[in-house]
Amino acid sequence: MKFGKIEHFIVLGGSLITLYFLKYLKKNKIKFDYFTNKRQLDDILINSKSLLENLKLNSINYNISKDINDDSKIKKIITKNSMAIGFGQPWPIKTTLLKRFKGKIVDFMGIPLPQYRGGAHYSWMILNDNRDGGCFLQNINNNTLQSISDSGYFYMDYKYVYPKSLKIPKDYFKYSIVKELFFLKKFLNKIKSKNNFFTLKKFNENNSILFPRLISSKNSFIDWSNSADEIVRFINAFSEPYPGAISFFGKKKIFLKNAKLIKKNNFHSYTAGLIVNKIGNSIIIAAKKGIISIKDIKNEKNENLIKKIKVGSRLNTMNKYVLKSKIHPKF
């Protein structure tokens, strides 16, 4: 595929890398128009501000579109020198709009495709102790539907490995953003070159893995019957920038973040959730086959509970919450 001369980018969707890409386009005076929707504008980024707040802070113009296929503005701005790039765009791109772009529309994915398709990529990677990172630019066709399916082909890829020092999603976001922006700059440089020809390559679908999206308030209830190591990964998977993994102290809902496995042993599963010690600003919790340290426990009012939780008490999650947490939302 030869894209030809590109003078105008149409950016679709919304995420941390979308913000950084838009900032780069603006800084380098590359013409662009940005389309997103309300849900993505409300997403909280790693600086604890929403995408909308970050766009305003950086004076980046945006368009809210319920359905990009019926959007009157996008139909007016597409030219022969326009190219669209999607970042988790919430709309399926229909045939009529695809024809307008004449193949000059791509989809960015910051995951090691064909694995980790779906949603909540970093949380699933932490749960699975996976360190494979990757960036891909796919073509978009009638099969492309975010979190469900894609075209099965890609133009460019870049693979890397996450350091073992990364523990929570915020760490993965910070590390990935550097790699992703490097990859996108490389793509832009190739687009500018005279030989901007891209070969479409096919994914090996035998290696495909899809995990569903996660909502912290519904999917993050801790199952204390799991091993200490699994509980640590679970708590960390829902740590910053997310509210934390959920359990109960008495009848009160609590949110746990930043867990660490401090010792492996042969503790019975009946010990799970027991507060066995307090060291400094951390509580020490027993679990199946290990001991866990937690630095951050808060209630629904965001009040720190470390001082209020006493040694000998127990954290617990009723089975009805654990079972519901394994039902995943549809988008």
C-alpha cells in the first residue's frame, strides 16, 4: 500500500497515547482534526485528570461524535491528502466512510498482537505476569470492531519487553508511552518519505488471545482463596491509575493498592485475609502460601484506614461479589 502525500491527519478515539500524539502533531504544526466521544473524554489518565481536562490544558481542539459514520464535519474535511489513525475508536467504521479514505485509515494498538486483544491490556498483563510489549499499526476494514475483532493484518510493528520493576498499570503506561510515541514518530517519518510503501502482513491467528474489558467497580473484588502471589498481582492490576482492588473490613467496602509479596510459605488458605502485623505505614496480611504487605487501604470516602485496621482482624469478600466480578461488561 502506497499512501502518497499526506498533509492532514484525522485522529479518532482517545487514550493516553492519543493525547501525546496530538501534542506532537500540534508542536510540529502538522494539520489534524480530532474526533472522540463522551466516554473517552471522561477517562482518567495517569496524571489523575480526565482526557477532556488534558485536552483543555494543552489547548487541543476536539469534536464529540456519537457516530463518526454520520458525522457531517468529517465528510467535509476528508481530502485526497488526508489520513485517519484510530486509537481505540468507539465506532465501527462502515463501508461508506472506508471508501472515502480509499485505504488511508489505520488503527494503532499498543499491545503485543495477536495476544491481549480486547481491553484493560495492562491489568491483564499484570494478572498473568506477562512482560511482552508491542506496538502495531493495522489496516481498518469491515471486520474492525474495537475490543472484539480486527482486520487480521498489520503494516508496521515494534516489540519490546517490560522491565520486572514495573508493578502497577501506571508503571506500564509511563513506560509504554515512550515506546509508543517513538513508534508513531517512525511511522510519520516514513509517511513523509518518497518511498512510503507499506506491506500488509497477516497475523498468526493460532497465537491470538482475547481478554474482555474490565470495570474496576465491578471486576476488582478480591478472591482471598487465591494464593498470596495471585492476590498481589490482582491488587496491583487494579492499582493506579485505577481506584484499587475491592474487599471488606467488617461491613465496609475498602480499596487496596500497591501490594507486595514479602514471603512465600505454607500458610493454609484459612489464614487468608488475616492481619498478622503492622510495620510502619503498611499492614501485613496472611494468605494462602505467603504473606502480603499493603501500603494503601482506603474507604469509599478516600480516607486512609491503615491506622484503624487492627492486628488480628480479617479482610473478607463474600462469594456473591467474587462471582459477579467474573461477569464482564459488554461495550
